[in-house]
Amino acid sequence: MENKQIHELAASLKQYSIDCRRKVHRFAEVAAHEVKTSAFIQQEIQALGLPYEKVSTTGLLAVLDTGRPGPHIALRCDIDALPVAEEPNNLVGPRVCVSDDPNTCHACGHDAHTAVLLAVMKALVSVKEELSGSIYFCFEEGEEVGTGYQGMLDALAKRPVDVCYGMHVLAGLEAGTVNIEAGPRMASTFELGMKVLGKSGHSSRPDLAHNAVFCAANIVTNLGAVWANAFPSGEALPLGITTIQGGGVYNAFPESAYINGTVRYYNEELGKKAEQTIRKVALNTADMYDCSVEFTNEFYHMGEGPLMNDPHYSALAYDRVKQILPEGAMVHCAPWIATESFGIYSKQYPAVFAFVGIKNDAFGSGADHHNAFFDIDESALDIGIKTALGFVDAVQKDQQ
């Protein structure tokens, strides 16, 4: 595809992508319950005459088979919303559309991702005779809680796949810009959960009790003290202690207390070291208080590794998209410390994950993800479409 053709395709689908985004935004369904969203996507797939299969509970995978030898490309988006009550205004004024559910909204941009993939699917079907190989359109359910990725990967495993592509709108990037870089782009995460076991007793006799609250508090304090010097400088490993709970009355020491949180990392070896550090600090601190510790979730890993962009395909995508978008649109940004299930795709296949900017102070977009004021500048849809089409074109030409 030439630049002019990509621009014309994107322009012809501008209103369609906006309409899709607003419809999906109003549906706003949480993970594994995206019933209306899935039905709408299914309707759009059927209108294009593509074969498809249902994946997991509400996910869908559609296939465009050109019948000609060529690359096998998987394009993936996520379709779920969040259990967040949406504010009717964004950062400056009323939104263009609001979720129908007062307790659920698209506060992470998955409505935009879905709209972009629907538009890209429509565009590629329209130029099928110019393409080769196969393209898989993967609408993944439940990204926020991890219910959909394994089903989608199982569905892809039945097919040849050369490369996977995904995107995420990013509140910290200006609208009109795109980031594509090789290497780690999003973090992996593990949950930490501890049950501190002591010995209950009356608050007048601490000598007869083993205070689980004191012990838990000192585990948290000691982790903070150790963390600063446990890892190489320049490596991001945020330790997020989010819960410490224990006791229910003012005059009795509880038998147990609880600590929960997360650790995020880009380097898998340092992720393993973080686990070991937490275990060592917790067990040694507990021993000081004659308490014990049970690790309640055995450091459950979400993402199973950081999201890694393949060097070869990232370079191809960067160079091609740079030719399509205006000068200055391709920008650098640091890896995002959040976690994405696409990281698991990147462990199984060469992958490219693009960040598409949505920040526009005049419009009122730029509130952080998972925030009730989160909104997008819908011009990002056009950029997302052009970026995905550029990626497909780059891979097609690379394998000719």
C-alpha cells in the first residue's frame, strides 16, 4: 500500500471508527462480561463475510485469508472496561459520550483499541486482493484481569503466526504522536500477599502475646529500607504495598495481620530477586517477633514477563509509520510501568506494541488511566488506524 492509499483508507473510516468507539464506550462491560460489546463486534465481522470463532467467553478471532503465500499477522486489541464510575465531564467539560452503566466505564482506552481494530479490519478486507498471507483479528476479552489471553493464544496456536501487533492509547503522550521502540515497553507484575501469624492476647499484657500488627508494620518498614539498595540504580522495580490489615478491637492483639501489594519490573532476573528479597525480609522480621509468615498467593505473576518489542519488526514498523505520519509524529517515551497481557504474546511470538498519544489539554483528555476523568482525543483513532496499516504494509513488503 502506498502512503496515499493508507491516508484515503483512514479518511474513509474516520466516522466509522468514531461511531464504533462511542458505541463500545457506552456499552462499557467488565472482564468476561462483554456481552453487548462482543455481539457488536460479531455483527461487524459477519458484515464483512469473514470466518471467525468465539474465544474464551466473549472474545472473538476473525480471519482474513488471501489465499496467497505470505506472512501470517495477528492484530490484537482488548475489549473490556473497568468497574469505575465515570465522571460526566473530562478535564475541561462534558464528554462526547458517557457509559450507560454508572458503575463501569472505559477508563483505559480499550474502546479506542476496539474501534481501531474494527476499522483496520474493514480497511484490509477492502484491499484483500493486494495482500498476501493471512491476517488474524484478535478481540481479547478480560485483559484487565487476565481471563482472555490464554484462550486467544490457544486459538492462535492452531494457526501459523509470524508476528503479533497491538497498541495502547497513552494518556502521557500528546495526541498526534506515536511511539514504537524495540525492547521492554511494559512491565511484568507479581502480587505479594502475606499472612503474619502471631499470638493473640490482651493489650495490657504484650509480654504474653506475639503482636502480629507490630510484626506486619515492621515487615513493611524493613522492606522499604532494604529496597533502596537491593537493586541496580536505574532499574525500575516499584514496590507498591497497598494493604496492611490486622485486628478489629482497641484492646486486644490480633492473632494475624495481612500485607498485600505488587512489584513491577522489566528485567525478569531482577523480578526473581525481588521475590527472594521479600521472602527473606518477611521471614527474618517475623522471627524477631516470634511470629511466622504464610505467603498467601505464592507471588502470582500477572503478565508472565515484561512486554518486549521485537527489534526487527519494531524497526520495520517505525520506518514505515514514520513515512505515513506527519514529521515529528514519531516520538520517544520511556517504558510504561503498567502491565499488559500482550506481554505474554511477546514471549511466544515476535511482537510490536505501539503507544498512541491521546493527551489534548484543550479537549480535556490526559487524565491518567483508570481515573474517572480519563478521556481520549478521538483524533487518535485516525493515527491508530494509520499506524496499524503501516505495520501490516511493512511486514507484507518485508516478506515479499
